[in-house]
Amino acid sequence: MIINGLGKDNNEKGKNGKGKRGKGINEVITRWCPNLETVCFLALLNYYSIIKKKLGFTSEEIDIKFVDVFDAYKKHQKLQDSPTIPKTYTTAFFNIAHFKKGGKRWDQHGRAENQGKRGCTISSLCVVLEEYNFLKDLPYLENLIMAVAENDINGRGISFSTTNNLRELLNGLNALYPDDPSKVASWGLLAFCGIFELLKSKPENSLILPYDESTSRKVNKILSETPKDIFSPDVFTKGVELYLKNNIKNETDRQQELKIFSMLTSQAGDKLKTEWEKAVQAVKKAEEEGYTKKMTVEGVELKIISVKSDSIKTSAAGRAKGYRVVIQVPEDKSGRYQIFTSKVKNGGQTYQIDLGNLSARLRYYETVYARKKIRSGQNWSQTGYILFDDGTFVPGYLPEFRTTILYTSLSSKNAPKSKIGLNVLMQVISTELSNCLLIEDNRINQPVNKLVA
């Protein structure tokens, strides 16, 4: 592999790599607990030398650093006053706020396209495509990249299966190994290399993807056989076997790599099963204790539930029971809340719930309990974080897609805790949720399709 250090302790606490260094980019900084889009990008660099070259990587090896998302956000804020653009980039930031002067920025956070009323319309992979549209040289990747980008932008499903697909297995590994992002990234990178191998060896496989027929995208089917799910472990593991066969000559080494990959796949599946069972029990207990209610948003009735749980599957378990708003409360009641919403139907149209107004109200209560004021000139319902007047961050992160409010996440453990008590939190949500807006669920079609046209 050309990417150095993956599978080892190669995060911000310890740097690996003493390979040949060119004058171009030789380091990628990305998010802790890498997600689907992140490992896809790393795999593209690993597998396709043309992408690596066109994006400005001249080193034989690339160092990867994984950084807590909130820590990156803090460092980025300090950089705002004096941005400097160098003649040559040596560091690239992918899917995380940049915090080095002149670092290459392949990150959708803060982009103008994601600040409008429609919410998030562009992903970090789309930013890469703006610089080099590798799909023109590698057209068989189009459906795959579209699926990954749209999942990041709008939560569009990537798989026929809602369990144990590549995205879910990554989540399972991140939960299992929260302090070892290199291990998770190594597994995900190898899975994507297996997918690339399958697509390259048989380009018609690029047509066999689980696209939703209700979307405006072209739906691809192979009529002569049942469509395969390229994001399922049964399929991409075959690709991994092929990739290893073509890249590792020693049979013993090849089998050892496959054994480790298969072991991690199995561990991730087991973790997901355990997390699901915990979440289902937590939702059941919340229902029995009466932590549910109904509310109306723009004429649409929503079921709401507050669940005390640390499971990564809590929102999914609540959604499975018909709850469109799930408030996840940590078991230690530490103020690291997570507020999730899911899509709703109204008059034949699909909508998502814009939590901007709720976020603004919660930020106001944070000022009350912190006895601070919010810095003037800020939009209280804007995405990302906003600042107190002393320059510290107001708790509560509103992602670009605007449908979730996070006081913590696997990739942002260092985020500030809420000072709002649970009773007040529930009261604010009960009062303010009815003032939130619905976003039409069609906001991804034009921006992404334009980039791959």
C-alpha cells in the first residue's frame, strides 16, 4: 500500500512514515473514527495512482493523521485571522476543518453550498471532484461515488440491507475500537479496494448498486440475474480476495491479510448485533416509563421519544418503532445529548426536519446556564458551532444537513457538554420543535449530478 502507517498507531499522538518525500502533498489529516466517505477517499489514493498524482501527491508514501473533529474546529478558529496560501501544499485536510496555514482543503464543512435553506448539498468527495473529476477517466466508478457522496449529504441508503453493509460495519468497528482509527481505516480501505477490483475487472458490476427507484437518479439493473449488493460483505470480501491475490505474491502473507480482514468484519457484525439489542431494550424501557409524546411540525404529526442509552443504534431502534425524533441521553447523564430526526411523509412528498430553530433556542439556554453572552454578529441557527463572547464554543453542533444536533459523537469526543439539565432540555424541545421547518428531500440532485455529468 502506498498509504503509510494504516493499521499501526498512526494518529495525531504518534506519526509514522519515513518513505521518500516529494515537494507535493505527503500528509492527509482527517477525522477521528473515519466514516464511509473518508475511507473511500483513502482507498482512492491507495488504488489509483492517477488520482494521487492529479491531486498533488508526489510522495511515495502518505502519512495519515486522525484528529478529533472538535479539536480541529478549535484550531481552525484560531487560524481564521491570518490565512496564508503557500506556493506548494504539503498537507491536505479531508472531511475535517483545516488548521494549518495553506493546508489543502477538501472539506465540505462551511462551504457556501451547504449554508442555504436547503441544508447540505455537497460532500467532501464532491470538493475533490471539483479539483479533479476522476470520473471522466474512471467512469465505472460513477455510481459508487454517487452512492457514497449522497449517503454523506442526505443519509441516502447505500445498500439493500440496512444491517451489516459496509457503512454499518464501519460504525461497528468505530464503536469497538474508538481509540484506534488506523485499524478501522485499514479495514475500510481494504474493503473499498476490493470493490474497486471488482468494478475494474468487470465494469458492468458498476451497474449493480442499490439505488432507490423513487429518486430521480437512473436505476441500474442487470435483468439476467438478481442484483448484487456491492456494499455487502459477501460481495466486497470476494473483491478483497482478488485484490490481495493481485498485490501480494506470498501466499502466507496474503492469507494472513485476509484472515485479519475477515476477523474484523465478523467482530464488527457482532458489535452491531450487541448494540442493536441494547438499543431495542432501551427504547422499550423508555416507552414503558412514558418518555414519549406527539407533536406537530408544519401539519405533520411526529412521535418523539427520549432514550437513556449509549448504544450507537439508539436512533435506528427508535426509528424502527415509528419515532421521528429520538433524543439520546447518555447513561451517565453527562450532558452529551444527541438529537436525531428522520424523514417524514406529507402529501406524497418526503421531507426532513430542519432543526435550526431548535438549535438556536438551545444555544440561548446554554448562555443562561453558562452565564455568558453569545458573540455578536452570529446567526444563532447557523450550522457548525457558534461562539460565546469570550471566544469559547457554545455547546451543541448543528451539522450541515441540519437534521441532527450533537453534543458528542464518536469522532468528536472532546466536544463541550451541555449545561442544560434533561428536564429543561425536554421542555425546550417540546416548545420549540413545532417552530422547526421541513426541508424537501430533493436537495442533492443537482449539485452532485452536475459534478459527475
